[in-house]
Amino acid sequence: MRLATWNVNSLRSRMPRLEPWLERVQPDVVALQETKLSTHDPALAGLERRLAALGYDVAHHGTGGYAGVAIASRVGLEDVERGLPDEPPYDGRSEPRAVGATCGGVRVWSLYAPNGRRLRHPHWEYKLAWLEALRAASAGWLAADPGLPLVLAGDFNVAPQEEDVWSVDFWSTRTHFSPPERAAVAALLEVGLVDLARPHTPGPGGWTFWEHLHERFVKRQGLRIDFLLGSPAVAARVEGAAVDVAERAAAGTSDHAPVVVQVTDPS
């Protein structure tokens, strides 16, 4: 099974890139973030038909605006859930940041963690609370079924290690690299999840995101903030992984690169 995650930064805008990418890479399941569409938007139905023509069923969770998440699968799409258990609201409202489904026997979640905006901002506090809800949910899922094939795929908006930022000095006073945020991702690994791509995409420089502003890509100033975290049942079957930097270099693409992980079938 080939699993992928990609923050497309507007599904509507990125379809001209997504369709040829799917045909080229042939992922069985791809988690998408920042769809920026409402689930009830007529435009989404049209985009889903285009993905169906390529063999993909779609589960989407979105209300329009800047968030929205989806899973596109050509190996089944069952038991769809929208939102995490005990997911915190922001400013009194629930945001569409998590959608889960069982695809080919693997429980996959597409996740878009809050940005945080700046340190100590209410959105930063919300980000930490959201990541804690994800940790608690993951711990519960694995406690209930230690052999569960589980993958958390998405944009975590955290660079957890020093090699994951282009400059430690630059990022030391900014969100995405603060000690509480990094500890929140470390806590996910402590419940038994494994970073599936990192062993095959070592850093420094294994980045997945480069701002469009400031010519970050040309200057090789990136961040690793997009991950596929898997349970031991999945991690033991990983054959390889790659960050599709060539897609990020293409014209008209997202500011994130897709991350792809190859998993063998259970023996």
C-alpha cells in the first residue's frame, strides 16, 4: 500500500496539480489538508467526480475558510469519522481539522493542526490543546487494540527536531518550534507511534514546507512539518518513503510537498 499526505493549500486551486500527481505517483490513499471547501459546496461535488474518475473515493470534512481535510482512497473508505474525540473548539466553534476512515484495513486520519499564529496567542493555546486531544485519542485507540494498523497523516504545524528547521536561531522565538509544541509531538511518539518517513528521508534538509514568500524554496529555507505517524503494526511494514520535492518545485503548486510512504502487505 502506498500512503501519502499533502497539504494542497486549496483543493480547488490545486486540482490541476493533484490529478497528474495522482496518476504519476499512484498512491492508494492520500490525506489532504487545507481543502478550503465546505462539505456542502457544489464545487466539492465536481472535484470528487474528477477524483472518482481516477478511482478514488473521498471523505471530506470542511466548512469553507482556511481549513478542511479529506481522505482520497482507491482501496476502500469505511467507518468515516469527522472530528477527534473530545476535540477542543476555538473561540466557541469546532474547526474541520480531522477526518478518519478505514482504507484497505488501515485506519487513516487526515489531520491539519492549528497554526498557532504566534507564541502565547489564544490560537497557540488552542493548538496545544488540539494536539493533546490527538495524543489522548491515539493513546485510547492503541490501548483498545495494540495491533491496530493506524496512520496519522497530515500537517502538524510543528518542526519537532532541530534538523527540521532551516535556522534554529530564526525559529527559536517563533511558533512551530517552541518547546511546548515540540513536546506535544514527542508525546504522540511516546504513546507508541512512529515517524514512518524520517528514517528514509533523513535531515538536515528533509523539509516538507517552504513559504512562497521570501523565496524560501530557492534559498533552501524549509521546515519539516508534514508527517505520517504510524502504529507499530504499520511501522514494521514500511519499505521506503520520500518527500516529493520535485512537486514543490513545479509552477502553480502548494507551499507543501507531498510525503509518500510505501508499506508492504501483511504476510
